[in-house]
Amino acid sequence: MTSGIRFDGVTVAYGSNTVLDSLDLTVEPGEVMALLGPSGSGKTTALRAVAGFVRPASGRVFIGDRDVTALPPYKRGIGMVVQQYALFPHLRVDANVAFGLKARKAPKDEIPGRVAEALEMTGMAAYARRYPRELSGGQQQRVAIARALAIRPHVLLLDEPLSALDAQLRSGMLAELARLHRELPDVSILYVTHDQVEALTLADRIAVMDKARLQDCGTPQDLYRRPRTEFTASFVGNANLLPVRVGTDGVTFAGADLKVPVPGAAPGSAATLCVRPHLVGLGDGPNLRGRIVEVQWRGSTHRLYVEVGGHRVKADVRELKETPALGTEVTLHFAPDDAVLLAAGVNDG
């Protein structure tokens, strides 16, 4: 069976409550797809539909070229890692990793080699005889991943696998997951997270979910640099979303004319201008005059909140020798090509 996942109009409902609405999405063989969205957006339900833990009310789920909608989980050829690890406390590490192989009735003479291979791949070979309670959180997570990989799945499902780890461990595990992906080029990975950094770091593509529906899908670079919707702009990275009026060769914001590209926008229409805070600086440029109302020091940058015409504009400014005083009048600058024009009210896919 080949890898890859396809959702074909998948809807999941509990009574009258639709928790996943008509999802059409394809994860290519060998691709890491992140499902990114807030709590209740439908992302975990989508993953559980692939795992076989929920049955769609309508639509079909494919793994490779096989319709698995009606198959039980153990017949789907998947590995799964959840956020609480779900290790058996009474079993040593090697026995935990062997559990899935035994449940699938793998030949007994193959199991030790498969367990050793999975532990070596996750850097846990030296801990094979320890119990879960003797491991750190990050090590327990590696064991959970090793158990999922031991069955040599076509598809690996990761349900917020790093959410229980602290920031330093999370960063290290992201690097390990990226390495594993390079070593397993044929395995499709569906990665559920609400953390944009995880999605931007690990995924080949990101599917942005909200209110049970797919809102946007694309590469991390495309979604960050050229979002299609206000929701994507605000959820993938941080953004200034400024209400503007479209002119013939630019837009007007708070009474200032900004010469930004307006492809396909009708003159006189309302729209939203998206510009990332790190692309906004102090100095000459678009005539956005305002006063500083809040300053946050963030180590390498100062986050300035500048009130312009009743709206707060965020600017991440580097190398300020002194923290600007509140109430200081400043001029904000950004390059026209760094701004993206979004049609007003476009918030769904």
C-alpha cells in the first residue's frame, strides 16, 4: 500500500453539532502536513478520522489508493503519537515499543530487530531497559514515537505531540522530528498543532482550520508572506490588519495615501492591508504619523505599538539604544511590496 492521505468531502457530526465540515484535503506521499488552528477548529477530529477513531457522517478517507473509511484502526497501517504519550508504566521501554508489533502479530523473530531499529532511530537505544517513570518528558515522547515507527507505518499521525514539553525540549524535539522526516521520506505525516512555530518549522504545507472548516492551505512561506484571508494572516505569524480604502494606484489608511499594489481590487472598495510587524520600521516612507502608546522589550527587538488614526500599528524595531518614551511622535515605514491587500470580509475558504 502506498502512503498519502486524502479527505474526500469528510464531515463529522455529533448529533446536530458539526465538528468537521466537508473537508477536502490531500497529503502527498512523503509530505508533512500540519493541521493548524485554534481549539475546536476540527483539526484533531480530522486526524481521528484518519486513525479510524471517529466515523464520518459523510465523505470518505483514503490512505494511499485504499478507501479506509470503514476499516478499524488496526487495519489502516498507521502509527500515532498523542500529546500524553500513553506509555504503559509497568512495561520497560523495549516492551512498550514492541507492543504494537505484538498486537499486529508480527513474526516473533522480527520483533527484537524492529524494536532496536526504532529505538536507534529516535536516539533511545541506551534506555531500552528503563521504565517510563525513569525517563524525562522528552525521552518519553521519543519512546512514543519509536513505538509508532516500529510498525513501519505508511502514515504517521502526531496529535499535538510536543504540547506537554517545555520550550527548550520542544525546540529539540522539533529538530528530531525534522531529522526523522528526512530519514523516512516515504512516510506521510499529519501533524496537528495550535502552535504556529511548530507548523512553520516542520511542515511542507499547512492546512489552516477554523470553525470546523478548512480556511487555507499552502506552503509555510506562501501563507506567511501572501495570506489569502484575515484569519490566515492573524493565525500564521503576527500581523497588522489595517482597514483601508482602495484607490487607483494605492490605498488610503487613516487619511494617508499609501502606494501599495492593488491587483484586482476595485477602486473605492474597502479592503484590509496586511503587513508583518518586523517589516515595519521607523523613518521615511508611507506617511503614517502616530504616537507611541506602548513599548515591549523583547531582547533583540522593541515591539512598538503606535496609534495611527485610532488604530494600533505594531512595529518590531531592532537596535534601539534607548526605549522610546510613551507619547513620542514617530513616522512608520514599510516597503509597498511587503504589504498584502486582502478583500474585506474574506475569512473563509
